[in-house]
Amino acid sequence: MKYLLFVALGGACGAVSRYLLANWMHSLWEGPLPVGTLLVNLLGSFGIGVVYVLLVEKQLIHPDWRAVLMVGFFGAFTTFATFSLETIRLLEEGHLAHALGYTLGSVVLCVLAAGAAIHLSRLLA
């Protein structure tokens, strides 16, 4: 039961953080590309990489934080379901180049962000 509460707490914080950050970015960008979601996915991928090294590899954080941070916070913060829907919306609106760029950019950049975070965290921790 304790871990369910940890996941719920982290998930609530992650969801609220995603909502606030994505909306703020969308208010700054008027083009068809959903940059708020892209930024959230990049930050989430980077953040989960850092937490993975500190928690799983280096064991510098108590294991209970895995439920809060990795499962809860970053599980709710990253937005690949939203990403998928926005990609379909771009395709339906005839923005094929934007949809392809958004898809490739999201996948490649988020994988690179997670890899960079893991590499940097291994060096620094």
C-alpha cells in the first residue's frame, strides 16, 4: 500500500508539472509544432536517466524513491500518449513534414537525452 501512495504522489506531481510546462511553452510558440510536449519529453527522458543512475546503479537514493520518481513522477510527466495524438493531428491537418520531423525529433532527441543523462550521471555520481 505504501508504494501505491508513493506512485500516486509522484504521479500527481508529474502530471501537474507536465500540464504547467507544456501549456507555458505552447503559449510562447504559435506554430503547428507541439513544442511544449517535445520539451516535456526531452526533460522527462533526461530526468529519468539521471534518476536511474543515482537510484539503480549508484544506489545513492533510497529504493522507495523509485516508486515516487521513476514510476510516478516521470511516468506521469512524459507524454508519449499526447505525442502520438498530436502527431495524428498534424497528419490530419496536412502537416506531413511537421509530423515526420516531430516524430523523428522526439524519438531521437529523447533517446539522446536519456543517454546523455546516464553518461553524465555516471561521471558525476
